[in-house]
Amino acid sequence: MDRRSFLKVGALAVLPAAVGRDVQDTTRAAGADTGAAPLYQPDLAGRPQDRVNDYANDPGIIAIERRLGCTCGCTLDIYTCRTTDFTCTYSPALHREIVGMVEGGMTAEQVIDAFVAKYGEKILMAPPKEGFNWAGYLFPGIAITLAGIAIGWVMLRRTRAAAAAVAAEHPGTGLTGEDDERLRKALEQLES
């Protein structure tokens, strides 16, 4: 490494520490003793989050939210969407709606039924196992099984056809009864 490259690396290593101290000194001089630099462009941080309450991590609420899909189009359940996608405005609103229903005395099934009545069956992460929905549960397994049987049948036919073609091209390669007896005697002589 030459002298110029060495100085560049050294300057890049020292620069962040020096800039950080200047920002912290400016923050302390302004009266904020947080130890963190101010956020100059808060719009880049996303929307402000709601305050965490007792229901944010309640297992009963989470169980309900995992059974219901977010309506923003992300294909995630409400809990996963509200805890991973901080730009989504739908999942926090749905969370507040669920919390309001639970605080109103509704059970988990009643909350889910209320959401199905409001948004339709598409709000459910998995369709109920009744009526035509059984086709969605059974058809993929049946289709895969039938495809496997069909592929196996085709492979067996091709293997037999290839074996018949080889036997037709080379008719003298099969063992006769005399050849089989001669081979057995030769093996017996080797073993003794």
C-alpha cells in the first residue's frame, strides 16, 4: 500500500468519529441531552408508530391477527404486516379494530366472524374447511399423486420398450437352460 492510499484509509477511519463528536456537541449545546444526533429529515424515517400498549404483544390478539390477512395487498397476516412493514397504514388500523372488539368483550371467534362479515372470506389466511373449499385442500395432493403415477407409468413403458428393442437387436445375448446350468456348475467349483 502506498503512502497516499494509507492516508486516505486513515482519514476515512477518523472522519466519522470527528463528525459525530461535532454533532453531539451541537445537540448538547441546544439543550438536548439524549446522546443521539437529531433527525434532520423525519419524513425519511417513515410514519410515527403508535405507542406500545398491553395489547401489542398479547398472545390472544396475536393469535387472532395471525388468522386474518392484512387488506393492504401484501398477502401477510395482520400481525406480521404490522410488525415488519412500518409503512403500512392498514395493519395498525386493523389491530386497533381487533383490540376494540376484544375490549368490548368479544371472543376470538366472534372477532373473526365480524371481520368475515365485514370483509368477506378473503380476509381469512386459510379458507374454512367446508363446502367447495375442500377442493383447495384435497386437489393439490390428488393432482401430485396422479402426476407421479402417470410419470412412473410412462417411465416403465419406455424402459420396457427400450429393453425389447435391445433384445430384438441382439437376440443371442439371453441365457439358455444349458448356459444357466454351466454357470451354476462353474460357481460351485469356485466355492469349493
